[in-house]
Amino acid sequence: MKKLIIAEKPSLAKNIANALGVKERKDGYIENSEYIISWAFGHILELYSIYDYLNNNEIKWNEIPLPFVPKDFLYKLKNDEGIKKQFKILKELINRNDVEEIINCGDADREGQLIIDNIIKEIGTNKTIKRLWLPEQTDETIRKEIQNLKNNKDYRNLYNEGLARTEVDWLLGINLTVYLTVKSGQKLACGRVLIPIIKYIYDRDMEIKNFISKNYYQVEGILEKDNIKVTLTDERKEDTKEKANEIAKKLSGKVKIIEIEKKEVTKQASKLFSLSTLQSFLSKNYKIDFASSLKIIQKLYENGYITYPRTNTEYLAENEKNKVKELIKVIDVHDELDFLDSKRIFDSSKIESHSAITPTKKIPQELTGNEKIIYEIVKNRFIANFLKEKTLTEKTTIVIQSLNDKNITFKLTGEAIIQEGFYKYESKDFKNELPHFTENEEFEIIFEAKEKKTSPPKKISEEELSNYLKNPFKKELKDSDDEDYKAILEGVEIGTEATRTGIIENAKKYGYISQNKSNYSIEMLGEKLIEILDKLNINLYSERTVEFSKLLKKIYREEKSIEDILNLAEEELKSIINQNIEIEKIKKDETLESLGTCPMCKKGQVHQKKSKEGKIFYTCSNQECKFFLWEDTKHFNNPIKVTKVKLKGMLAGKKQAFKMSNKEGKEYEAYLKLKLNGIYVNFEIDGFKNKKADN
């Protein structure tokens, strides 16, 4: 008799087969005398659509009865021939007479549990079902965990939580999408996690839009010693230059070093990575966006080089100490590591399901580009936490007094490395270098009034959005003294490590937000969505979304049932729809942002649009005008991407830099501006960035 292992993806099935020595390849599975290993393609089943439930593909959205709540949630195969074929193979394998046991090997998370359980449930079987839970995909771990199978029923709560999330998201998403679309006359996709993301970016952009910059004046002086310049800034901010000049005149003259404090500091390594902290680190320091980093991180995991990545903790479980000791033996090629049993590293109470991301004992031989960068960052963070050598710095604080006004002092701080420790592997988190001062030393300083402006808030970055979704009530927790209130909010998140990146990508795909480098902006359609939600009294912002998140956790802890959360969602929908509020329909092109006046007809506005195939292009609002430009186009033989930001600048008469290459393939950057050639939109070079390449 044989055991059937169903992996979530073909790559996982391949790794399991290699580890267990299963080599006989068949159509859709691999087999030997003990195991049959087959696979899904992730989510091969999807929930019925409203059309499926009503058995009517022609029904108009304004004819759909809302709220629409299925009596039972039903699944169907995705409309893909490869998926249909593989499902048929899985059904045949599950029903084979020589298969006595089925092993669920979905990814080791809520989603993976749901995917394989749903397949088995859809096919139906009374055979024994076990769970193969893999925190990493190394041969050693696979062989160890196959001997440590659990009863699949032990993961029933995880499955129920995943099922509840899927069904409540369908209920809220489908009903509100139909409702908003009918009310507004424009398709507006809606979702439980999608809306708080858009709202957070919207609020910040409104702050920036409504921000009024004010001028103020501060007094500054430059002190120079040892070829190092430091700026002394008076903390007072003045409304007038005259007042600031008075202060500058009074302070100009001698200053004196009145206090020098040196303190040796033992630095602690930064915590191990969760998925979001790793992605934030990569976005901030290496400009690798979240969508790109997630693909590479997943690939490193599937190749067995790092542990399971979709984790929300920066700690390791206490039962992993021996495993870490073994890992140190493999990684410690310079005999510089030592096992450290510390609560800063090992704390099971801080782990929901998966430990922090670490390297595995499988060392990659060849990695390229960003793969190598990301692997080295994970490995170096692990090494930093287990180095024998302490990391020591000297922190210096200098107090400088104005001798013309002894009530005025300036404080300078600096830090220098005494013992390098983990800074061999991690970048320094300080830059401020100070000259060598001695007490009572005096300097002649000329102070001046400097005109400054208050700055608007910064755009929401990938890192900031990630931090917000992970801890949406950080400010409330900090400001509140109410322990009961804090206990309710502690640990609450919006979305999960596994789903957030995909939902942000959807927000971009729907046209609600855009991304320029690592910063997000609200789009006209996103503005309209939030305005309409407010007019219709639909609150799916962070507070409401968090209520659903807390209920999902209660399902996992068996404190609530799936029916409880579905009933809450249904009541929420009824209260929204029964208000029967009417709003003005969105006019055609109302949600399209004007990028500038059309240079061809001088009448219309240039808008960004998307073709049926999803390709971005630019066109004029004047239907008689022939202005047209693809986002992905060419300047002679050089492919260039004319982003919305770049075109906006060009329409305003500003040249924009584009990367190009000459005939020999040497890269250079040239400034381009628009050039009209009859009905065609072309470009011409208007200078070069840095040095011109030989053409």
C-alpha cells in the first residue's frame, strides 16, 4: 500500500521527490514503491461567482438582489485545461485502491492548509489524511518531517480560519463591488483589506495637497576643526528675518566646549527578519520593490536556501535551539559564531505559526543579482545575532556654550566604532563624525539667519505602508493609558504577510493608486472611491477591518464559528444597502488625471489609459485630436518607458532622463523632450546626464 503526498506546487513536489528518492515520473505525479507524489497549481479551485449561483450569465448588475448571500459557498475548478487535467489526475490518485493514506503538503500556512483541504474535500474520501508541515524545503527537513506526520484534523482550526477569511472576503467584496458600481456608474472593485490600504494613501495625499508651507528663520553657524564641519543650530524658530538677524548678531563671537561625555556602548544586532521587515529593508536600502522581492524570497525558499518566509515574527521558537546549533556549524566558516540562548532571539510566545526567516544548512553555489543580495542579507542578519565578538562603539556628546549668551548651548552627538562586531556584516546605523574636541576649547563663529520652509508630509513609502498594515494602531497604543484598550489592539494587523503584497498590486492594477520608485500616490479613481464610500456611509477602514481580523483569530481559537463572522458581514451589508442613499454618477473621464495640455491640439488634456490587453498608453481628451503615445515605446532603437511622471514633466516643458545604449552596448543617460512630427509623437535629445556616450 502507498501514501499519496499532495504538494501545493510542482516545485515543492519535486523537492519532496528528490529528498525521498522517488524517481519514477508519470503524467502528473512521481511514484515509487512507498510514495506517490502529485501536486496542485496553488489555488486550482475558486468560489462560485454570482452568475454561477443565479445560473444566469446575462443578468445585469442592477438586477442582482443585494445583499447576495449564498446558502452554501460552492467551489469550482478554474477555467484552465492544465488545471482540469491535474484535478482529474488527483481524483484518480486519491481513489486508487493501493493508496491507503493521503498527506496534505500545502505550504506551511493558513492558505496552504486551505488549498489542499479544499481539493480533498471537493473530491471526497474516507481515507486517512495526514499533514506534512515543512518550515523549510531542505532534503534533511523533508526526511525528518515525513517521519513526524500529524493528523490533518489537528489543523482544522487553521483551515476554518482560512475558509472564513475566504468566504467573508467574497461576501463583502462581491456585494460592495456590485453595489458601488451600480450606484456610481463606474466599476469600483472593493475589498476588506484593499480599502484600508487605499484610505491610508488617500489621507496622506490629501494632507500633502492641503498643506500650506510657511517660511520661518533659524540661526546657524559653522564650526570647523580637523577638516570636519559641524553646524550649530539655535533651536528657536522666528517668523521674521529681522528677529533672526538680531539673534545671529548677538550669538556671533566665541563659543566654548563646556562638556564632553564619552560612553562605551554595547550594540545589539537587529532582530531576525519577518517577511515585512525583510521587504521593507530591501525597499529602503536596495530599491527592490515589494512585488519583486516577494518573488525572489519565495524562490530562495522553494530552492531550500531559506526557511519559510511568509512569517510575521522576528523570533525563533524555543524548540529550535538544537537546529540553530547545527546551522551555526555549517555557516561558521571563520570560527566566529557562538550559540546564544537569549529571549531576544528565542521566544515562542511571540510566534503565531512560523519562526523568523533564517538561512538553512543548504548553501547555494550560484546565485545571481538580487537573489544573491537577498540571500546574503538573510544570512548576515543571522550571523550578526550569533557573533562571538561584541560590537562596541563610543558615543560622544559635546555641549557647546555661546560666550555672548551663556543661556544658549548647542549639543552635538557622534559615534565611532571601537570593536567592529556585526558591523562586518551589517551597515552602520550612524554616520555623524565629530572632530576631536577638548574641554574649554574656544572657537570664533559667525552666525547667520537662514530662511527655511515648513515641509509637507512625505509620500507613503513601501516601508511605511507595510509598517502601518502590520501595526495600524501603533499611535493609539503609544498614546493610551487604558490597559484594556491596549490589550484589544495589541497584535492586530490588516491583511497577512502572505496576502498584503498581492492586494497592493491589485490596488495598482485597478487604478486606485500608483507607485513611483518606492512611493505610493492616490489616483483620481482612488479619490473617487473614498469619496463615494464616505457618501454611502460605508466604513471598511482600519477600525472596521480590524474587527473582522479579530473575529478570524477567534475562529482559530474556537471562540467563534464561521457562521458568526458571516452573519456579522451580512448584517453589515444590510445596514449599508438599506440606507438607499443616492449619489451622482461618475462622469466619463472624470476619474482620469490630467497630465497636462495636449501639445498637438492645444485644447484637450492628455490622459493615461489602459488597453484591453493591459498595456498603458496616453491620449488626448479632444476626440478630434490624434495625440497618441504608448508607455513602452522607442527612441530610434532604444526601448524607453515613458511613465506618467515623466510625461507629466515633458508636457510641462521639462526634459526627462532616460537610460539608453550606443551601438557597442555601452549605457548612458540622455535627456529627452517631446517632438511632434505631424500626427506622430516623437522625441529629441536635449543634452546628456553626466558624460555623453560615443554614438
